[in-house]
Amino acid sequence: MDVSKAERAFEKMPVEDVFELNPETGELFWKITRNNKKAGTRAGTFHARSGFRKIMFNYCSFSEHQIVWRLVHGYWPEKPIIHINGDKTDNRPENLKEKE
């Protein structure tokens, strides 16, 4: 992932102020109302082509698991994130690890 892109997207508003993580499900919810996104609603949309849930913020596209990683570990992943059980929609923190 392009770490500098991620840092630029959230330079005015920290990621912790934008998203709420449900650690039991790995789902992200908006903490803020912005444009057509309402606080409390599920963030992003599922993209069948990639198999990932994608989230747009400040004109940047993120996979949900990248934001989950940042919220849990405190840094943006530099290496690809692997879903341990192979399910790309299972973004629970314990199911994610950086590729070696």
C-alpha cells in the first residue's frame, strides 16, 4: 500500500475520528456525516471483481482491511495484508496478518 497516500488522505482528520471498528465482525462504520455518508452507517461497498470491501475517503480508495489494520496496529501496512482464513470479507483483526 502507498503509505504516503494514506497519510495524506487523513492528514486533516485522523482515521480514528472517521471510522468506528466493530472488532467482533471487522466491519467499519462512519463516525462522521460527510457528503452522502451518514454517521453510524456501514462504510464502503463490496467490489465483486477484487473480492474486497472498498472505502473512498478524500478521493482515495482503501480496502476495508487496510483501515482495520491501521486502527488496530497504529500504522499503515507497507506489505500486503493476508486474510488467514482466505475469506477476503472477513476483516476481523485476528484474521489479518502482513505478508512475509
